[in-house]
Amino acid sequence: MATELERTPRCLLVSERSGFLQENNRLLSQQLNFNYKVSVLLPDCGSAPSHLDAVLDGLNPFYLIRDLPVHELLETPSLQGVSALSYRTRLDEDNCVALLPNGHLSLSLDKDSFELLGVEGKPSRFSHKRNIRYVVSVDLTDSRMAPGGRGYQRLLTGLKSRLQLKTDFLLTHPPGGGASLQVLLSRYDWSEHRPEVSRRLLTDVCCPLMTSDLQSCDLKSCDPHHLLEWLGAVDANISCENASSSFLSSLCCPDPQTVTSALSVSVSGLLLPEDLQRILKQLRCHLEQSLSTWASLTVHGFVDSPVSWGVSEHGVLRGGENFYSLLLFPDQTYRIHLGTGAEDTCPP
């Protein structure tokens, strides 16, 4: 086996403690713009709280538009607030496109496509010694990108006449902003989708005993790698009993632990940051009104999105992970773990 394949890929994990009532609350700063999955775990919970259920059932829909020319993202008026991400394109070898709600357009292109497009860009920071990929970042709200402007016309001509890039897109819009998409939906093949929600009631499951006080935590339950590994196993329905007769898994629950019931909820689709904030709000309310000592929320970004944190460039190659996990406590404090793969920028 090649030496580089034997090594575990490097990853970045940033962990810190904060509170929702603090001014420097990290959750109020940059987030992942393109989220495809959120996982919730509620220990000591036999059924989903009614208010949380209402939020899960009312998540915003998203659309799949097939073979959409990228130049339509420039020519279609009033797309402010719309999120669009190229679908089933692989960031390490295909051309990928993302339109952020703030009007920022990001294109991750291979070398031939970039040269054919003929606009300014920069080599991908993850190309290493050879410049095989390039990134084109455009602020469509800039006055220089107004229709008819020089920069606008140059990019539009490149997309319509030279590169002629088209792909499937996932699109979503904020509540009340659907009218801006009707122009696109009227001209192309599309389908509407809603996030898929899965609920599992876990009985007699081992859960770690945790509090917001770091000094009272066991070393293992406070270790972020061990904790995230356990949360992932629970979400994937992998046994963590670590029985001596089992050769399928050596995963185990962090100590100290207790046996209890728990509710595991998984939501997948193109999820808006606003949707995640609504889910988070209900989890905070649940902790205030119940006897639960903690809850977790883990959000995963799209592996092949051209951007990850804010407008920072995203890379794949060995992994492509970009996620954050929150441990919430009744006193409105939390622990946050932000993780990325080896080919990515450090979380903010």
C-alpha cells in the first residue's frame, strides 16, 4: 500500500465554550451557507417536543432545476436572498457553482474552463504545486456588476458565448421570496422537494453525563474527538456497547455514562441557516422547560460546495468535511466544535 494512503488524513477541529447571551457569540458570526444535514440528539426524551415537531414539519422547500445555464444567475432579476448550488458536481474534478444569499457568486473551475471563460480569477489554494483549478468570485451587488457594466458584460459574454456552462442546481429562497424564482421555474425542467425528516426513539441507550461546567467533566466526555465519534455512531445507528463478542464495532460511550432513553432526529436536504436557527431556538426552549441536562445539534455542509465558512474557499481531495456540532445546556451556554477536512480553510 502506498505510504500516503496509510496515513490518516489530517483534519482541523476548533473547540470552544461560549453562551448565547454573550456579545461575542460565535453563532452570530459566519456560518455554513449550504447545509445538507442536521442531526439532533435529545437524551432523557421519549418523544419529540410539539414545538420542535412543528418547526421540522414547516421547513422551507427547495427546488431542483435541471440543465440551468449559469448565465441565468446573472440575467434573472431579483435573485437577492436566493441560494443556489450546482448539484452532483464533484469539486475535485468538475466545474462547481454557488450563489450565496448575499449576491456572492463563486465558480470553481478546471484550468481549461477558466481560460475559456476569460475573466479574472485566482488559482485554487488547494491546487498545491500545479495550478489545475481556479476560483472566480464575483459580488453581483457591486456597482461594477450592474447590468450593462463592463465587468457584467465580460462575465456574461464568457458564460453565454465561450464557456456555455450549464448544470443541475439546487435552489432555495427565504420565506416570502419565491417570486424571484418563478422566472427560472417557468423556463426549465424543475421539481420541488422538502427536507426529509427521520425520527428514532432510542431505548436503554448509554449516554454520557455532561454539564456546562468543564471542571466537573470526565476527561473522555469532554474530549471532542471521542464525543463527536460517539455522536456520529448514534446518528448512524451503530452499536456502542463494545461487547467482547462483537467484532463489528469498538466504539463506546464516553464516561461517565448512564442508561436512558433518547430521541434522535435527522433532517436532510438543502437547509437554510434560518431553518437551523429555528431548530436551535426550540432546542433551547426544550432545555429550559425539561429535566434534560444537555442536547446536541450537528450541522453538515455539502462536501462539494465551492465555499464553506462564509465565502471561504472549500476543498475536497481526501475528505471535504465541513461541519459544526453544538452541545447545548440549560443555562444558555454551549460548547461548539467546528471541523473541516485536510483541504479546507480553518473555521472562523
